[in-house]
Amino acid sequence: MIHIYREMYADNTSVFAQRLQKLRLEAGWSQAELGERIDLEQSEVSRLERNKRRPSYDVLTSLAAAFGVTTDYLMGRSDDRHPQREPVAQPGIKRVPVVGDISCGPPVIVSDNIEDYMALPESALPVGEIIAARVRGDSMERANLRDGVLALIRLQNIAEDRDIVAACIGEESTVKRLRHLDGFIALVPESDNPEHKPATYREEEVRIVGVVIGTIWG
């Protein structure tokens, strides 16, 4: 499984710190006022502005929403402040849409709305249509799909035995390990939490949405 770490943003953190401070001053907010808006301590805002702390993905998206700019602008990957409905093509870069949460606990409905785009190197991604979705819950923690990480999902309607899949059962969705049985499909959790147990369905009851091919750590 591919793992794309925060270090891919290391060269951009100084630009981020400068743009964060500039946007805050333009808005007329103190560090404490900005912290209240995004549920962050003033000391943490100060560290971000002094380039002493890297922003997590959640903090980055919260800041972008507060200022009405893109995460790409904040991280110095674009000079265009304003969100675009369509991604801009860049050589060697694939812009992956970030959609609503995917459940790794009790199945929940996943929003189809695109919340943002992430610019990722094409060389780190397989061929196919890729989305990113936030993992919630602990039922797949032993597969490194811990609560809060972004799962990279290649959209496809078939999967091999033992693939980790995003699957829909009716209007609900979940992420689990796939096991093919005789005429049935088992969706198997990988967790130390005994509350999570495998669930078995008839093949026609399960619709495969995609296969998890990696994670992005926020």
C-alpha cells in the first residue's frame, strides 16, 4: 500500500507561514481570534506563523475555509487564492478530489460532494480515477487505516479477494477487507476492538465502489 507522508510539503512550509500571517493581518484578526475560528490554541497559531509547526490536513482545510482561499494557495503550490470548480492540469501532478468521510466503523453515507483537491505526484499513483476520503472509526486500524487519515481509493466496481475495498450496502458505505465466499461476500474488519465483527452478504447486496490503494497522513 502506498503511503504519502507530510514530508512532501516540507519545502512549502515557509511559504505557508508567510501566507498565513499575511491573510490573518489582512482579515484584521489576532492570533487568538483566528484560533477561536478554527478551534486551535493561540500558541499553535503562533508556531504555524513562525514555521515551527507543520499544518495537519484538518488544520490546513480549516484555515482555507476561514480565509476563503485554496489549500494550494496556502501551501505555495498556486498563486491563485480563489477555489476553482475545475482542477488545473500541471505536468507530473495529479489533482485528486477529496470527498466526504468514509466509515471504518458503522457504515455511514459518504457525500459525493468534492470538498477540495490535493495535488499529488503522478509517479506515486497507479493508473485510474483516484479519490481521497477521510477515514472515521477504528475497525481497520491494523491495516493502517486509522481514524482521521485520508484513504486513497481507486474507483472500480470489481476487486480481488483480500483487497481493502470501499463498498456500499444499500445506501450505506464502509471500508473493509473483502473475502469472496461461495455466493457470498464477507466484509472483514482488522481491529483489536472486539466490537467489530465480519459481516456476510449475498453478492448482489454489495456494490464495490473502489479499492484502497494508499493513505495520506495528515
